[in-house]
Amino acid sequence: MNRNKEFPEGMVPLGAETFQFSCHAGVECFMSCCRNVDMFLYPYDIVRLKKCLRITSEEFMRQHTRLVKGNNLYFPAVMLKLNDDVEKSCPFLGSGGCSVYHDRPSACRTYPLERAVDRTLSLGRCKDYYFLTDHSYCLGHQEDNFYSVTQWIREQNLDEYNRINDRWAELDTLFATNPWRGEGSGGPKQQMAFMVCYDVDGFRTLAFREKILEQFHLSKEQKRNIQTDDIALLLFGFDWLKLFLTGNSSLERR
Ligand code: SF4
Ligand code: SF4
């Protein structure tokens, strides 16, 4: 089988074979990739980081992010704001390494791999592919450790990130269809969608004020989870947005 046929020339997805890599404090390049780095942040990254830093999602967004025009013409992308110094360091880089290591963003976990998801439903489901990056400054490729993709996913706890990022990507695909109708980008609907995705604490306040949970058939356990757990609230918010924008979602109105 030619695993290469769906990808641009030169891009070969990894299969079951192993790749050579290790990153640790002993490599000469240690922490060099945490400077001058262009990093997109996704909703789940924000939830993990703001909790780690013990600040609200609104504070996190204000202090640590900037909005840019990404691939989606109808929804802004969120990037990590780097320190305003000569090295343009990641704000979470401490003297001994990453100060938010347990909650580091998806991109930091996935590196040196890159993940692509095929959403053409010809197989009835999505399929993901991993590619090995090779930056000359990264000496981790010369270390004597070998991983399969499966081992890397397990070691980096990527399953949870991928699961929620895939739900987010579905929504981002919907946003790319310009569902804001006549309002255009930056209108009230888009602002609402942005809050649900990137300001989970703000959405919690809105959900309680407007009694949003009461409008749906939810078990006591589901309600309790949504009320107390940021991730459950985020995923509820994704479904709620889908309903709000398309009239379809797994949520059932009372
Ligand atoms: S450049 Fe590569 S080996 Fe060096 S610190 Fe970054 S990921 Fe690790
Ligand atoms: S979050 Fe941590 S691992 Fe990622 S760039 Fe910043 S310091 Fe490096």
C-alpha cells in the first residue's frame, strides 16, 4: 500500500516504524525550541494552562495570547504571546525548563511529530497521520532512543488532547462556512462562539445567568459534571454552539 499517495511530495506519514528522538536537560539545544516559537493554542490548551497558572480563562487570554488571522477566514486563531525580549522566549520557560510541563500545550507535546487529520468520511471515520519534523537545531534526533507513534502518544499523554482538539476542529470547520449570517465576523454570534471556545469561565457565568443547562435533557450527573468540570463545560459548549448555529446537535431540548 502506498501510504504516501494522499500527501504532498516529500511528506511521508509514519506508520508502525520507530523514529529516533529524545529530549532532556542534557541535550546541548535544551530549551532552544522554547524561544521565538510560533505557537497556536487551542481551547483545551487554554483550559489546562489557566488551571495550571490558577488564573481565569479571561486573564489567561489577556495576558498570554494574541489573535491572528489563520486559515479560517471567518474565525480568529489564537497564538501564544511571547516575552517581549531579545530572545522572544515562551512566557512559561523557567531557568530549569518548562514551568507548565504537566499542562504544556498540544504543540509542545506532539513535537517532534506533526499530526494531520483526514476528515474525508470515505472510511466513515476520521483518520490521523503523524509526520516526523526535522529541524537542524534540534539535536534530539541524534539521541539514542526510539519510539513508535503509539509509544509517543502514550508517553506525551496526547490522547486526551487529540480527542478534544478533534471536537474543536469540527467546530472550526463549521465556523469556516461563515455561519454568522448577515452579522459578519466580529458580530454578536461570533463573539459568543469565541467566548464559549476560549473563555470557559465567562461561558460558565453566562450559562448560570441564562439557565442554559435547564433548557436541555441532561442527567443529574451530566449537569453536575458540566457545573464543576471545565472540560465537560467546554464540550457542552461545543454542542450548544453547534445547535445555536445550525439547529442540529446531540443536545436535546426540553
Ligand atoms: S530543540 Fe529538540 S532536543 Fe532541543 S530542547 Fe527542543 S525538542 Fe528538545
Ligand atoms: S509551554 Fe513549555 S515546552 Fe512549550 S514552548 Fe513554552 S516552555 Fe517550552
